[in-house]
Amino acid sequence: METNIRSANQPTHVEQHGTIDNAALPTAIDKAFASGEAVQMRSSLDNLPTFQAVRIYWRISLICMMGAFCAALDGYQVSIASSIVSNKGFIQIMSNGGTVLNATYVAVWGGMLSTGQLIGVGFLQFATDALGRKIAMHITWLTLCVSVALESAASNWLYWLFAKLIGGAGLGMMQATYPLYIAEHSPTQIRGFLTTSYMFWYVAAQIFAPLALRQLAISSPYDFKIPIYTQWGMLGVLLVINVFLPESPWWLVQRGKIDEAEKVLAMTRKGVSGYDVKEELAIIVATIEHERILTASETQNQLFQIFKGVNLWRLFIAFWPKAMQQLAGQSVTNNYATYFFQLAGNAAPFTVTIILAVCQLAGVLSSSLISDRFGRRWLTIGLFGAGTLAILGIGILGSFDYQSPKLGSVLSLTMIFRQVFFACVSNFGVIGGAGIAYSYVAEIPTQRLRARTAAVALMGSFCLGLTFNYTVPLMLNVWSVRTGYFFGATGAISCIIGYFVLPEIACRTPAEIDEMFENRIAPRKFRKHVTQVQTFLEEKENMERLPQDKA
């Protein structure tokens, strides 16, 4: 079904029903759709330049940044899991007094983390959809509290295994909730910047875990509990943020709580020049009502609907950038960076981990700042492509016995430096692309199925993560640095597929994205396609300018 849009010289539903009671607004909009009246589903403020939008929408930008900051706990926990395996005290406790960790233990811990993520996302999607984004945040916080308590008390590898399962569940819940929440609050032209900021804080926090463990390796080499205890402070901050954040106006409208949605919009957009709360609220209602009309004949459960027709196509697109993240070798140079460089013969794996974290930060910061202005599609393919070439370069270096005394110390050192350089490029590309991947997860699904689609897309990526978190330590144990060949091949295949399936969604409203999918527009043509939603707004603005020009 196409969006009902007539000439812009007709009054819009906002002009006709701008003073109507909120409870009657959905019915009035339904009648407008049924009679073929023009319905506005894009705001004039959506055309503001990116940096101007950040300035005038400073209040909602701050709220979204607070939500994104919660990813710091996510990144810190993941970094602890990957860095602590080299701590002498941790090795001694988890190996019953030994000096080397069993590679199977390391693999199972990583696999259990991804298993927990899978379980957490699978269960939380029902609460996110039925009870709201804020309730889902509180459930996430409680789960993370349990995981940190278990980590604090862990005294053998089995306890640590269970802690990783619960911790993974909490982290999966967080990844399924906060980017979605941020995307629903964000203004159209800075949605990429704000959604990607989740990954920025995730990466920023990853610097602190290896720093803390590095300092402990010098001062107290057998103490590994202090970094774990510091997570309690972060959980306290997370609770305060969760209490302060307002509910998503899109979820409120979806649940018929239109008065509450209006209050949220009025509070978060307070002081924005030219912002009409009633008009913006009507645009949200119109978008959701249009989706409801399109799916009125659907009788199946929402979980089944996402696997049918255009919804299945949208699910695959939402999933694919996260799959590219895994297939381009994130597990090698990020999740198991410390373990990888130990096996590669690097004498300072903690230092290299910090260097890589800085490269990750640079990558995700770059993608955050330019994804709205230059678009998501080519940036995603380019960043993951760079990461793929870098991991392939690591594999090629692994073909040489650079630790052999025959090469000489200078040449061996040069080879190790090149290895670190390629690892830096890999982290810059893969983590930079991972930030944009959250935009696809949050923006591609239709609003009605957004929570379910995002959850299933993430579950798919966690399945890949589960596979690689278990197999990569074993690969490194057998192939060592030559593991790069494997991920060079899988990464190249993922980028080729990405070229054909990833659409450009920067600065597009949910209604425009819905329209292009319903009209079966090829993903490669999204960027230049002119939607009916866009055409109506342009005609409306031209009609409004005519009296001024005549005067």
C-alpha cells in the first residue's frame, strides 16, 4: 500500500485536527487515510543541517547521551573478560594453582558470554514490547547486579563460567534495549550520531579495564578482584540514569498512551524554536497508524510475522552489519586481543590492548560524527572492508617465522610492529563499523515490530559470536596468527553481500523507510529515491512560501 498523499494545497491532518483531543487523534488519522486525504509524516525540522540540529536539540541529545553512557558498563565487562585471562592471580585461581590457563576454559567462558547474550535478548524482547523500554532497563540493571556479585565471589573456573552466563544475559539485554531507546528518541538528522554514541561509550570504557589490570600486574600481580569491584560504582550510576530517563514516545503512542507521549515530547524538546508538539505527535501517530493499516489482515503472532515477506527482508538487513562485525574478525583482535598477542610472541600484551582500544575509540568516533552527513551504507562497507584487509595482513605475517633467531632482532621487531599496526587498522574498521551496525538494528525494523526484529537480529549475531568465542581460542592455539586468513576470507564475502543488501537510511524518517520497503525499492537505490512523504513536505513548504513571496 502506498502512502496516501494528495497535493500539498489540501489541508493536512495536522491542520484539520490540530486541536482535536489526543484520544481521538488515531481515529481521525485513520479516517484521513481511508478518504485519501493528505497525511504529513515528516517534519520541516527534519531538514535542518546536522550540526544545527545538535545545537537546538541539545536537551534530547543529552538524554540520549546519558542512555548511551550506560554502554560503558557493557564495554567494561567485556574488556574485563578478555583482559583478565592474562592476570597471574586469575590464572592461579582458575587453574588450581597452575601458571597457564586451559585453552578450553578460555573458549568456554567466551562461548558462555555469548550464550548469556542470546538468552537475555530472547527473554527481554517480550518485556521491552509489553512493559516498555524503561522497565526493560531496570530488568537489565538487576541482571547485571547478579552477574557482578557472582564475579566478585568466583573462586574457580566453574563459578566464573556461571558468572559469564548471567553477565552475558545482562549485556545482551542492554544491547537490545538502549540503542533502540536512543533511536526512538533521536531527531531524524542526528539519529545516527546519537545511536552510534552507544558504541563510543562501550569502547571508551574498554580502555580502563586493561589499564587497571596493567597497573595491578606491576603493583599486585596476583590481585584481580579490584577491577571487578569497580563495576559496582558503574551500576550505581546506571541506576540513577535509568530512573531519570523518560519513556520512549513511540512506545507510548504504540500503546495508546498519547497524552503521556505528548508530555515526553514537550519536556525533551522544550525551547526548540519552531517545534510544534501537536504536529510532531501527530506525525508519530500517523506513522504508527499507517503501519497498523498495512498489517490489519495479519493474524499471526508478531514473532512469526517478522519471518514473513518484507519483514523477513528487513530482519536480514538489520542482522547483516552485526554479522559483518563477527565475520571481519572481531573475536581475534578485540575479544581475545590479549590472548592473541601472547600467542603471537608480544612481550607486552596489556600495552597493545590499550593501543587497540584507542584505535577502536578513534574508529567509532569517526563513524559517529560522519554517519548522518555522509550516510551509513558506504561507511559500513568501507570500515568493515578495511578491517578485513587488515586481518588478512595479520594472517600473511603469520606465514613467516618472525620469532626465529635467524631473522635477527631488528627484523623480528619490525614484523611484530607491522602485526600491531594491522591489528590497529582492524580494530579501527571493525569497531567503527560496529557502531553503525546498531543504527541498522534500531532503524530498519518497522515500529510495530521494532523490539522483536532488533532482538532476533541481535540473537543471530550472538549465535555467530557464540561460535567464534568458542572456536577462536582453539584456532589461535592451532593456527596462531595465521587465523587471519580465515577471517580475511569471511570478511570479504560479508562485504560483497553488504554491497547488495545494505540500504542508505541516513536522515530518513520511519515513514519514509516503511514506504521504500513496501514499494520494494532496491537497497542500493534508497539514497537517491524520492519518497511520497518527502514530496508532500516539499510541496507543503512551497505552498507556505507563496504568500510570503507575493508580499
